Amino acid sequence: MLDMELNKLLLNRVECPACLDYMVLKIYVCKTGHSVCQNCYGSLRECPVCRTELTRTRNYDLESIAELLSYPCTNEGCPEFIPVPKTKSHMLKCKYQLVNCVLGKCVWKGFKTDLKNHALAAHENLAWMQEESLDRWRFEIDEKSEVQLIRAFDEIFYIHRHYIGNNEPCRSIMYWVVQYIGNPEMATKFGYTIRIVGEDCSNFPEISMNQICVDDTVTFMDSLNNGKCIGVPVALMKTFRNKYNSVWFKVSIKELK
């Protein structure tokens, strides 16, 4: 591994003169020897330094140096320098990575560490600060889709609930997917249980189903297509409805050993 001072010095040598981003692969040269990155090579007609013609010649020497360097993380505030082969894995788990709030129609974006406080301040009715949530769905009244936030084991999760109806009632399904917010490698360390419970919110009678959490790079529809979800027929849920035409359900997060 290169000395950090030398690494920073060499980074100046692999800065593209056109876009000012770092050049890694592929690096092209003009007739007088100036280099440009692959992205700029495709959009420029002449060298941004000397205005001579760009050639198809690659700067293999500079490419070999660029491959040895570590590059600063592009997330604001992150002090890490990362080798090219580890860039993707770092970006997925970087604690300075910004996350979006998907509660309601919110446009907030910030650090994962700030998401809990934001949810409590702006979406108190959609945020649960314990390992189990208790909610109800009122048939033909409530929204068919909703996202809630739950905090468990000092981690943050999104609970996605989506109703897919059908002309035949027995084929209408209520789906749940729980996303882990953060490093995708951590998602499978957590699971969740959906429990449809009786009128008095007791545990009898009940329907109980378990599933493993997905990471927040996996969309809700991808989870459905891959079977990484829990689906309960609405016809079955209706057998639990109370006199107010609603049904209670619990979502609990579990740490898998």
C-alpha cells in the first residue's frame, strides 16, 4: 500500500483536466501527450489543454499507476480513501451515505443516524421506536399502500405494506416487506414476523408468518418477484375483522443468530 502522502501527490497526476474527476480506466492521450478520462474522451473533439486532436492511444502507464491508488470517498464528511476494487463495497456500507425518507411523500435526505429523529419529528404516526409495531387496516377505508419506520436493536427498518386486489376476493393479497437501512451485508442478520391477531389484539386467534429482511437497495416489487416477502390472502384476514370492519396486525423485528 502506498504511503498516504505519496498517494495524495499522485492523485493530482490522475486528475482529468476536463471534468476534474480522477482518471482510472480507460485513459486516452492527445497528440502531444495530455491525458483525459474515458467519459470526457467520448464527448470531446479536442484536447482541453492544448486543443490538439485526441487519439485512440491509451496511456497504459498512467492507468497502471491509477490502479494502485486509493481514492477519497465521494460522500461528504467521510475521511476514508479506498482502493478501486473496494469502492463499491465501501459505498454500500459508508456511514456517511445519504438515505432518503420514504414516509408519506417526504423529500428529506440525510444521514442514517439522523433518520430516526427526523421520523419522530415529521412522521410521529408512522414511526415505531420498539421492536414490535401494532397497527390496523380498515377495509375499504385505509390506503392500500403504506410505509412505516421501526427501530430495533439500534438499527432502522422500513415496513412496506401493499394491497394487491383482484376481481376474485380470494386472490386479493396483502403483502409486507421489511427493509434494513444500511450496509446490505447486515440485512440477512435480521428477520421479521407478521401476525394477524384477534379483535382484542391478543395472540389468539392469530396468523403468524416469518421472513428475512432485505436491504434498502432492493425495491418492493423486486422483493415480491423474488419471493422475499410475506403475503396474506385478504379473504383470510377478513375472518379476523372486528365490528369496525378493521383487522389488527403486528410486525416484530428479530435478530437472527
